[in-house]
Amino acid sequence: MTTLSHKKQLKWSQTTKQTIAYEYLKDKTTRELLFGGGAGGGKTDFGVSFGIVMSISYVGIRGFFAREVLKDLKESTLLTFFDVASRLGLKEGLDYKYVTDSHIYFYQTGSVIYLKELKFLPSDPQFDRLGSTEYTWGFIDEAQQINVKAKNVIRSRIRYKLKENNLTPKLLMSCNPSKGFLYTEFYKPSREGKLRADRRFVQALIGDNPHIDPSYKENLRGLDPMTRERLEKGNWEYDDDPAKLMNYDAIVDIFSNKLIVPENEVPEKYIVCDVARLGGDRTVISYWEGMKCKRIAGYKKMLTVPDPNNPHIPSTGKLIDEWRTKYGVQISHVLVDEDGVGGGVKDYLGCKGFVNNSSPLKGQNYANLKSQCYFVLADKINRGEISVDCDNEVIKNLIIEELEQVKRKDTDKDRKLAVISKDEVKDNIGRSPDFSDTLMMRMYFIFKSSPSIRWL
């Protein structure tokens, strides 16, 4: 039992796991706390309780409740807030005021909890819409749904009235198991004993919550085995799709792999470009030294080739020429996806072209060139033979998400190996897999330059 007092006494009854987590929220070391990792562990209850305690205990501070989508926050986190506030003896209109879609104001202390949406918008990749408002603490509910950039941006805003109140900036996050930045930054390092000193992970499962309704447990037991593994048992290592070609950890490792280049060997240089076809797609260009991708970047709303009447307007063809000059790449080592508008870029540069549905280059056990290259890319990634230099967290997560979508298509009548179509991937992630396609196309040069290749 935790009893805190201001003008009003609160009695916050905590589970054992919530008590452990709350100790981290009170210390001077922890700045980011991940709580949950399963369904029914009391994670949202804990988050809103922490917010209430902070708002009642300190005068004039600011916090936030956040989710990916404001509608979900209102229909879940906010409803839990009303329930917890009532359970703690607080009354709307007397102790606090809810301003629709905006914030919660506490009369006794003048403290405020803001309601924030953290959805990634292509028109605002840096989350500038979050503004410059400063906060004292924050709670992100269902953090596995958001982009790591959103977490980092809003985390940087937690700096309001900390010194005056002798507080350490605290970001609390709840989650279910997922193969995203929470796995990379919290679960895996925690499992390996390598968690950063200012981060903590407390796993709370349904069995840790004595207050849970028994019917909720029955509902979980009725789910499919893989979902039960995640939500009931808190299994972060689940793999619910045997069609996936790449291991998740191997995908994440591409950003830290150290490739060994034999002494006196100078890696061949290449530039690979996947040209945007539609308005929402990206043109992605990558520069390689051997199997190490040294640079990768995405561009939108750019001409394919220079306009003679407007030479100042950026174009894919001109940009590739600039990269060639900067890195010293010969034209025969430049590859452009020539399907659709990419054909114009290929003709402008006089470089090599990649046709996704063309015949495989070597070996005939593949449905097409794209499938062949994706199977070889998967093999190399799973073996740790690919490396990607990328400091942009948004691009990193786009690459991870796209590579996880590379799946084997049902064997066709000719029993040839194939991957699912780009349209299927778009349906799954809501955008074109332009970054993964660029990595895939790099495999083209393996067949052109190597006399031997590992076949699947």
C-alpha cells in the first residue's frame, strides 16, 4: 500500500510488479521504464495511477498520456483514468476537470496531464507538430505501436520544473511483446544483462495481477497459440509466420555487423536505386562498398531526370550522378530499377537496369529475378554477411519493418521459389517497401561478379 498526501490523501493499492516498477520511477537513475510485456498485467492502470499521483503530489507540473492514435487513447487509456481516479476517491468537477481531446486539469495543484497523439505522418517525419511544450513526466500506453522517433522526440521534452521539485525526468511506457524498438532497446538488452543504466524493464503478466477478472483469463486461453504466447505468456521470441525469410535478430544485427575485408583487398563500389513509381513511394538510393551499405537515403516528389528548362530542380538521375562523382563509382556498377518510370533514369545514365519479373540470372529454381535476389539477401542477412551504416532511427525502423515482410509465397505449379508481391506488402504495412527493395537489388551484382554462389 502506497499512501501519498497533498491536500487530498490517495491510497494506491499496487501489485508486486507495480511496486517494483514504482521504485524505479522514484529513483534518480532511471529515465525510461518499460512496464508490461503481456496482457492483463495492469500496465495501463499503473500508468494512469502514476500520472494521478504525480499531478496530485506536485504543484504546477505538466505530464502527458500518449498513444499512437488519439481515438484509441480516449477509448482505452482515458477510460482507465476515469476508473482509477474514481477508485482513488477523486471526483470530476471537484478534484479535476477533463477538457475534451486536450488535457486534464487538477484543481488542487494546478497540474495538467496533456493527451497526445504520436502517429507517424509522412508529412511530419520529425514530429514537429508536438511543438515545444515541456513536460515533467510522461506515459506512453501501448508503446509497441509507435515509431521510435516519436518516443525520442517527446522524451526530449521532459524537462519542466525538474530542478525545482528535485525530480529526474521519467518516461513510463507500457507494451505487449513486439519485434520493434522496444525489443531492441529494452527486452533483448535486459535479457542479456546489457540494459542501459538509465533504462529499466519490468515484465508484468496476467498472473502478476490478482485483481484481473477471471473471464479475461478465459478469453486469452481461447486465442490462437501464437497470440497466447505473446499476450498470456509474454513471449517476445514468438515467430507467428513460418513464411518469413529472415530472422528478426539477424535483421537488427545488420546495423552493427562488422564485416572483415581481407588485407590488400579493395571492395568494389556500387550504387543501387529503386525509383519511386507513385506519389506516395520513395526513391531510395544506396551506396555500397562490397557487402557494406555505406549510405542509404530516401527522397520524395523528385523528377526522374533533369528538366532542361529548370536545371535547378532536383532529379533522381542528377542525384545519382552526384553520388557517382563523390564516391568514385563507375557507371557499370550503377543499377536502377527500370520497371515503370525507372526506365527513364536508366536511359539517362546509361547504367544497368533491374527488371523484377525477368528470368533469374543463374539457377532456375526461382520464379523471377526479384525472388532470386530476395532469397540470396535473406541468406546473407541470416548469416551476418550484410552491413548497413544508418544513423537515422526512422529509416532503421522502416528497413526492419520491410525486411520482416519478406515472405515466401506459396509454391506455384512449377514449384519455383518466390516471394510475396509488393502489393501484398503494401497491404500489410501501408506503404511500398522501397528500402528493402534497394537492398535486394544489390544482390544482382553478386551473380554478375562471382563465379560461385550459395544456392538455396
